[in-house]
Amino acid sequence: MANMTALDRCKHFGVANIQGMAYMPGPSNYTKTSGGLYENSDFYNNIFLELWSYRNPMPSELYGRGDLSRFQKQLGVNFIHCYDWAAPITQKDQNGNEQKFLEHVDFLRVCNFHGMKATIPISNYTMQLLSEGKVVEARKNVESIIGEIYTPQVPPNRAPIPGAGMWKIFNEYELWFDRKPEHVVTVMTWIVEWELKNSIQDQNALPMMVCTSFGMEDGIEGAGYLKKVRDALFRQGKIGSFDPAQFWNERIVFATNPQREGAAIADYLADRLPAYWKSYDIPVPPVMFTELGSSIEQTGSEANQAEWMSQQIEASKPGGSNGMMLGACVFLNEERPWEEAGKDRGGRAGMNDCSCRRVGGSIL
């Protein structure tokens, strides 16, 4: 039986009809300074359940902010785009009992309960380690994240935890540290090698999304940076048991972050992006937008901001771009009091002040 194409894989995992939210939760007393109360910026883990769900200390009481429930009920969100994601750790308490921390299983299960899928980030902390030559530490970090996502069933039945939708390899790799596309390929290789070692069948292998900025490269926004990754992939040759062309066709999703007006986005999807891939005779990968939005400084008023986003969403509907468009995520900061610089009256931080990309010195 032939392996799935990347688009078929996205459909298989329920990420081909994305109505998403770019989401980075945070406690109200969080600050961006490194070495603070929380040490890092991963709040998707089991310690912070009250942010995105509820804790029930008594049968008749619920405590928590319930973000995911609110997103689903009020906005119809079915996809969560995540950012800072630490590897889980196990420690022993004073009685010698093992305690597990920084686990994300509950977050994914709550997503699944609300009919949502989520990205699983290999976030920019790994990019930093690779840029510093700390390859062993980087690989250990990645493998710990992979191992948490797969249910502990005996092979060949190991599948991702319900709620997991796709891998996300770095956030705008071309803007951070030494900016090498080879690091993206290295992480892809580690994921594939882990899958082979653990006998993961094709139907249980998640798509891999590479997220870029909307910066201009090779005459086009965003996609030129993904082509650099593809070039690095082909220079490497085999990736696990895959040849580069097969891997590109079966696993890769292109994601980028346009803050342009709706008409420009529509033109990009309908004409400019397909024409770019065609000019190189490269098979077109599925595409999604991970950050839609604008600031009031960009649009001039709250009413204009709302209209701008409405037009962006309309232009980014799933099924566009010759059937390769998966959908989009709205980028919105709320209940984030540490986001003062660039914050507008609409509750959204300016795009140049996005702590979703990097928080202090601790990208996880």
C-alpha cells in the first residue's frame, strides 16, 4: 500500500479544515525576564491546567480560565497553533516517589475533547542548541518530546495522542540564531529515525509543518525560506528510509504568517504561490497560515482592524489554492498584561512585539 501524500496525511489527522487560534497561554503575573518565577515560557503543560482547562477540587466546583472551551464555544476554533514546548521531566520527591512535570498529555486530551487539533512544536530552544553545536543535547530534547506524543502501545499500533495534529519544526527559523535550514532538516531526520526505531506505521506518522515569516526571499514571501529547507533536504540525500522527493511529497506542510490585506492574500494563494513552485517544477505542498491579523497602527482603528481580519479569513478559507490550502489561525493576544510595548486597544500586541516567538532568553 502506497504511503499517504502530505495532503492526504493532513486529512487523515483532521488538519485540512483549519479554523485556528495562535495560542500562547500565560499566567497574569508572568514576565518576559529570564530566571523569573516560571523559569520558562511553556504553559501548555500539566502544571498550568487552570489556564486552558479547569481543575475540579470538589464535585460541585470548577476552577480555571477554560481558554480552550471558550475558544471553541465562542469562536468555533478547531485548531490550536502552539509555540514554546518543553521536554517532559521526571523527578523524585523527598519520599523517593517519581513526580512528572512539563507533561502535555492533558493539554492534548482537552484539545481533543473540544474537537481541536494542535501543533506539537519543536520550538526554537532546539534551534538555539543546534546553533551552539550542542547536538547531543538537542537530539535528547527532541526525542523526549516525540516519545511523549505517542501512546505507549506495543508496535505497530503506536499512534499519536488524540489531539496531536502535526509537528511544527521551529518558528520562523530564518529569523533566529544562525538561521540555517540544515537545522530544520536535522530535526526532520531525528523524527523519522525515531519513527523507524519504534515501528511507527505510515498512517500514524504526523505531517511536518515548517513555519516561516512572510519575509521576502527569492522573489516571494515565505516560500523562498521553505525552498532553502528543501534544497538542504536534497543535499543531505536519504532521510531515514525516504528519498528527499518522497519525503517532500508525503510529509511536508508549508506554513507562513501573512499580515497583509485580504486581497493580497487571495492573490498570493491563487496565483503567486502556485506559480513559484511551478517555476522550479516542485510539487506543491499543502499550505496554511499560522498568524493572521493586524495592529491598529497598521489599520487605523478597531473597526478597520476587525474588517481587515474578516477579509483575511475570507481569503484564507480551507480548500483554496487549488485544494492545497488547509486554513488559517488568527493571531490574538489577550489576558497578556506583560505585552505593553506595541499593545493596541484591541488587545493585540503589534507583530514586531510578539512574545509568541521568543520570551526573554527562554525559548522552549
